[in-house]
Amino acid sequence: MTTSDQVRREAAEGCLGPHARQDASGAAAAEILRRLTDHPPFKSGRIGVLIVNLGTPEGTDYWSMRRYLKEFLSDQRVIEAPRAVWLLVLQLILLRRPTAKGRDYAAIWNNDRNEGPLKTITRSQAEKLAEALKDLSPEVDVDWAMRYGQPPIARCLAALQAKGCDRILVVPLYPQYCAATTATVGDKVFDALKAMRWQPTIRIAAPWFDDPAYIEALARSTRDGLAQLDFAPEVVLASFHGIPQAYFENGDPYYCHCAKTTRLLAAALGWEEGRLRMTFQSRFGPGEWLKPYTDETVRDLARGGVRRLAVITPGFAADCLETLEEIGVENAGYFREAGGEHFVAIPCLNDSADGMAVIEAVARRELMGWAGGKNAPP
């Protein structure tokens, strides 16, 4: 009898119970046993953790960029405009925007792996998280996915289930909750479940915008980043990805989460009021977005006499186009054009020791009741 057959036989006998197993001559019990033993093979008993980031195109060429942008900008969580109108506008955007964005991605591309840096870092985060959770029991399998692009969430969930994971924790890598980020990961997860006959049990990690482990990691990273400079910034901006003002007015808690992160971080650093300022970047289209805008603030500070500026991006778990190019290149240019002299973009937590401490803390918190180990919290 093969291992698979043994598993099925044991499962069948477990379902029958001791009395039915003893009644070997019972026709009903024999039929039940036959049906259970003939059930398709399956694995179970393991736990999966799937970390999910936003996504990245598969290349910097026009068609790779177009596919990625089309998927991203077609998401109704990202663009809440009336669909008929937006789909017409999107076709116009997809004529030219892929070329421009392709140039931006080419400037930060990981040429050694031929992939965007977000993919490189997220893969490393998954590998390090798997190593960090080795003490847990039952055994935990860790994988990673992208909400847009490759690897897709549905495929990764199926792969974890095939390994025997009947309980899966999904960790959207967004410290602050937003419908356009965290919620859309949940949408895609449950879309995948719709196609499954045997669904694994799913948990989606709560945001960690005020978690002490996250605030402490940000504070250490900021101190370390500033200590390496040959100048002392007069102001530090905490730049978060923006959302339309209407999303906030409709009840999205994102602004409040960002504000609390900024307040707690300033307190952890022991900074006086005004040294750490919250701003919002990456606005798109003509509508009003959350303010103050990062690019306008950068220019205004330089025009007002600030010559030394640092920017951190606490809302991003890994460096990507928005941090490396938009902040590190584009906004650095705005600052210098307006009279600024020294500008630095401090890296995200990424897969550093501090960054991994945060992701591990979130995973262990959310796995409580499912898995335990020598390092698990009480």
C-alpha cells in the first residue's frame, strides 16, 4: 500500500469510528469504507503563510508595462470612477503611459535577475521569514505573491494547499490599511477560493500601523540612516502613498493610520514638533488627493530656505518605483531645482534585520492558536 493509500485508509477508518471498524461484515460500514478509501488523495495538517505585495511588471518594454498597468488600473478598488467612463479613459492612458513608466522602471531595474526590485526584495523576505518560523509546529510553509503581475495570488494559494496547508495566513505587506491595497488583496484571495472545492481556512493579517515592533524598527532605521549622512537634515518627511480625498471621505481609515504612525514615530525618535512631517505622494489624475502633497512640500521647503532634507517612506515594506525613482530621483530633483542642496531618501525596512523583525512579529501574532513554538509569544 502506498503512502497516499495509507493516508486515505487511516482517514476513512477515522471517519467510521471504532464500532464500525470492528463490524467488518457490516455491509453499510464496508460501503462507507470503500467510498472513503477511494476518495482522491489529499494532504493536510500544515500551515501556510503567504506574504503579498503590490506587484511589478515583467519587463520594461511597452507590452510588459501595458499588461501590468492595465491590470492595476482596471481594479475597481484602485480607481472608483464610473466603469464605462473610466474604461474609455484607460484606453487613452495605455497608449502612452507604458513607454514613460517603462523608462522609469528601467532606471531602477535589477538587471542581474531581470526583474523589478520589489520582486527581488519580496522573495528575500519570504525566504527569511520561512527560516525565522522554523521552530513552529505544525510546520509552516511560506510563499510570496503579487497582487498585480507575477506570481499571482491564486497560483500561490493553490501551491500551498497542494503542500498540505489547510490553514493559510495571508499577510498584505501594507502597514496602514487602505481599501486600494489591503482590501484588494482580500478580494483576490476570495476570488481564488471561489474556484476551490475544498477551501483552506484563511486569515488575513490585520494592519500594523501602530505595532510597537514596527514603530521601533522605523525609529532604528531612521536613526541609522541619518547617522550615515555627512549632513544633518533640517526637516524629515514621512511620505506615504496618496489616495483620492473622496476615498477618505467615504470612510477609508488610511489617513488616520498614516497620521498615527507618524505621531508614534516622532515620539519614538524624541523629536520636537515639526521636524517629522507627514506628506502624500504618487497622486494620479486631476482630482484632489490627500494633502499635503510630497512634491509641493519638497519645493516649498526649499523655497522657504531649507537646504538639507531627508525623506522616509514608512508605508512601503520594500523599496520600489515609488521610493527609488519618485522620491530618490524625481523629488530630489524638485528640491534642488527650488534651491535645496542636500537630499536623501532613506531606504525602506526591506529584508533588513529590522524589516524582518516586523514581518515575523506580525506573522507570529496572527498564527496564534494555529501554531506554537519555542519563540512564539505567550
